[in-house]
Amino acid sequence: MATKIDLKTEQLQQLYKKYNVKELYLFGSATTDNFSEDSDLDFIVKFDRQGFEGGV
């Protein structure tokens, strides 16, 4: 049975700004009916390197 993911929109927006996130993708069991409370969350994150400290 699928479990609801409680998104913390305000916190996500703060993280996007802090780490210059350009795109965020969710994949794996969280995107299927196999997701459960024991599942982890799998993300692909694309960063905007301009203005990111330590960026190349």
C-alpha cells in the first residue's frame, strides 16, 4: 500500500536557494505503488554551478 509523503514546501524552497538547486527528480519505489513507510527516497539533483561556493 502506498504511503503519503509529507512535503515540507517551505523547507524545500530554503534548501533550493541555499544549494542552488536547478532541478530535482524523485525516482524509485516512491514513484510506484510499492512505496511504504520503510522505503527510502531516491533523488537526482542538478545544481546551478554559477554562484555556488566551491563550484567549478
